Amino acid sequence: MELRPLRTLVAIAEHGSFAAAALSFGLTQSAISLQMKALEESLGRRLFERKHRPPKLTEQGRLLVAEARQILSLYDRIFATDESLLAGDLVLGAVPTALGSIMPPALAGLRAQHPQLSIRVTSGLSEELATQLRSRELDAALASAPQHLAEGLRARTIRRDPLAVIAPLEMAGNRDRDLLERHPFIQFSRRAWAGEDIDRALRERNIQVKRAMEIDSLEAIFEMVRHRLGVSIVPLPFGRRPQAEGLRALPFGRPPLTRALVLLERSDSPKAALIGALASALTGVDRGDANFLKLTSS
């Protein structure tokens, strides 16, 4: 038996439907349905009650999900790295703000220390990465901290980036509220967990903004603000200094709010040693560079 149908079955159980599992694998719902029909025929068991919408697992289906998780975990362990050598493959996801800041120096240091370690990296929003992690497409994901950690996942806090209101140097306003309520607001996408947190904080502080744009690219937001099209609230990643880019940055909130970057992994991951080495490399990046956290209103 191939392992792909078992991974698909586990994904259906974790995501709750054929459609959601299909989305996590980048397949059509009909392709997922065909896989499950073929699996049922090969086993001679009815795994789903199809009179329900979406189809529900039968008792035999739930038992097979538990067995499939054990089989997949054992398979992953067989092909896991030799922990004593820190050699092997690690498939990693990261949010764009991390890819353009903390990730490159961390990976460079890790490669220098462990040349036999192979890391593949993909980019995505936090929720997308968490979904890929649960479906075992990723070994770990560097993402914004979730409001609620999904079952089967654990998180290691890597760093906290300050949330700042960024604006052109000459734009009037001495407080974060002044800048946000007087000028067009460029929203960091609410599809991103960090964007959700920013939107929630605005509501809690009852700050009335005039949304002009909603963008999921930090670079694009900086460009829009630099061209005097509005103000924004963004996480300031490692090494980013707005003053050097002709912008001012005011801390958002008192005390200033932060965005936590966490390294997500599955609780049963067979690659814990590799992920631990990666976590150490990531947390060590900003040593000796604490000044970047200082925000200025001048």
C-alpha cells in the first residue's frame, strides 16, 4: 500500500472535510474522493458515512486514522536524520517578514556548522504554514504566534518584534493615535495572524482608522508609506530601521505591543534534534544587536 492515501486520510480527519484536505495538498476534491474510494476498496472497509455532508468517518475509519498516524510517524522516523551528525533533510516554512530578516543569517550559520544538513524553505502566511505542517508537508514553520495552538502542534518562541506605526518623516502627529486617525491607513493584511492581532488592538483601543489599502507584503507597505500614501502598523523585523529609509516609527500602544515569532512543529516530530538546532540558530541571530528594538518618534 502506498502511504499517500494514509496521509490523505489523516489530513481529512485533521481538517474536517474532503474539501479542506484537498486544499492543504493543492488537489481537487474529486482527487481526494477517488483516493479514499480506492483505499476503501483495497481494505474492504467502509471508512466514511457519505450520507452526511461533509462525509463523516465511520468507527472503522477512526480506528484506521489512529493506525495511520502510527505508521506515518514510524516511516518518518526511519528516514529521519542521524541526530548525532545533524545530517538530513528539513522542510521549513516561514512568513515573508522572517524570510527577509532573521532567516538568512540563521540558515547561513546552521549550514556552516552542519554542512550535511539540507534545508528546503517555502514562504506563506502563518495559517497556510500551520495547515501544511499539520498535513506533514512541512517539518517546521516560522510564523506569528497563533491565538490558539492547534492540537498536535507545539511552539517555541524565537523572538518578539515590536509593532510600530510608520509614517513619512514630515507627517504631522506626535502620538500613534494622532497619526492613525488623521491619515489614510494601510492595513497589514488581516489574512495574516499578525494582521488579525493589529486589527484586534485597534478595536480594543477604539482607534478609528480610514482604511485605504490592505496589503500582505511588508515591503509593499513600506513603499506605500514612503510615497506618502498613508500610515501603517507593522511588525519591525530584525535589522529593519525605518529612519534609514526616510520614515519615522512610533511604538504602537503603551506599553508597546509586539508580534511573537514562533517555530511551530508537530508534537510527534521525528526531527526534533534538527528543529532544535534551527531554533538555536534563529534565537542567536540578534545577539549583540539589541539597539534595533529602539523606536524613535524623531
